[in-house]
Amino acid sequence: MHQQIFNMKKLINPLILALILVSVTSCKKSSTTSTTNMRFINLSPNAGALDVYANSSLVVGNVGYGSASSYQTINAASTAISFTQAGTSSMVGSGSIAFSPNNYYSAIVYDSVSMIKGNLFQDDRTAPPAGKAFLRFFDYANVNSSIDIIRSGTTPIKLFSSRNYTDHISTLSFIGYTAIDPGVFNVSAVVAGTSSTITQLPNFEAVAGKSYTIVLKGFFGGTGAQAVFLGPITEQ
């Protein structure tokens, strides 16, 4: 599983997004256009809903904050990708990506729109073991402390320990899933090694055979819709 960081720099003119993916395998050029699959996840609290274009054609529109689009089939060769404020021509970022064909990728934008960043990684579509669900955790909130993710119950279970802001970018094993027992339970983000709760996701339902990503998002000190909170993404 390979991952590369892309950065969006706030321009007084346009925003430029440099997206480079190191392919899992090298591919020979062919007269037949190869395709791949990409979904877009909007984790920028103040960017508003976004439209995503590939080679100037709308791929998916109106992806709201905290939402993930379905996977879209796009050209696997060098593809010009751009993001705009939904329903407008106001550019948030642009660039090009070369994908490995016939795979599945997630492109995530995060942080404030004034310094928007992103990362791109290949998704593992393997089914969970029989009778289990898959779960992984990403921290996009930058709350200035390490995080433990706790499953509530008579005996609380620590699902993820001492996780940090975007640590899955440098530690690729964190992109992988952990098999858990299915059920309905509360999920708490606490300051690592303490019982100090930062936020909680109540009544999260993990269904056997399905995979989930729980994301800590929002602005440290933010309020309302931009406050720090946990949200689930059901994988497709």
C-alpha cells in the first residue's frame, strides 16, 4: 500500500495542488485507456462543499464536509484533477495524478481552506474475517495531544493507542484495518493514557462483514460544525 502527501498552497491567485503517486507497479503504455477508481473525502472544516473534476469533466459534485463520495472510474494515466467550491468556478486546488490501473484510491483534503492540504492512498478492499468487522482510525483534528480510541462497555477496550495527527501518512501500517467484534457501542477519543475525553461517537454500529474508517476531524478550539468530533465512514 503506497501513499504520497500532496500539499495545497494558498495563492493570492490560484491554488496549486501537486499530486504525485508512486505506482505500485510500473505500467507499459498501451493504445487502450486504462482506468482506476477514486473517491473524494472532504475533511476541510471551512472549505464548504466541493466539486471534483477530472480532465475538466465533473466527476462528483457537492461533497460536503465530513462526507465521502462513492468511488468514481477515472483515467489511470496522467489525469488533471481540480477542486472547486460546489456550484461555482472558484478554484480550491488543481494538479495531476498518475494512478496504478484497476485499483481503488482515497483522496482526502483537510485543514483550513487557507492552508488546505491533502493525501492520497490506495485502499485495501479485502473483506473482514468471518464474523468480524474491519475498523481503522485517522486523526485529522490536530488536538495537540496523542489520542487513544476506546470502545465502551463493561470492560472498555482500547482500539487504537497513542495516535497522532495524520500519523497514517508517515506510518503506512495505520492505513490498514483492525478486525473487531461487531456490535453497537460508543467510541471515545481520549487523551492518551488518561480518561480525559475529547469527544465521543455514540451508538456506533459495526456490522460483521463491513469495513469502517473513524475520523477525528474539526478545528482544535472550534465550535459548532467546526468543533472536534468523531465521525464514521462506511467503506464501499
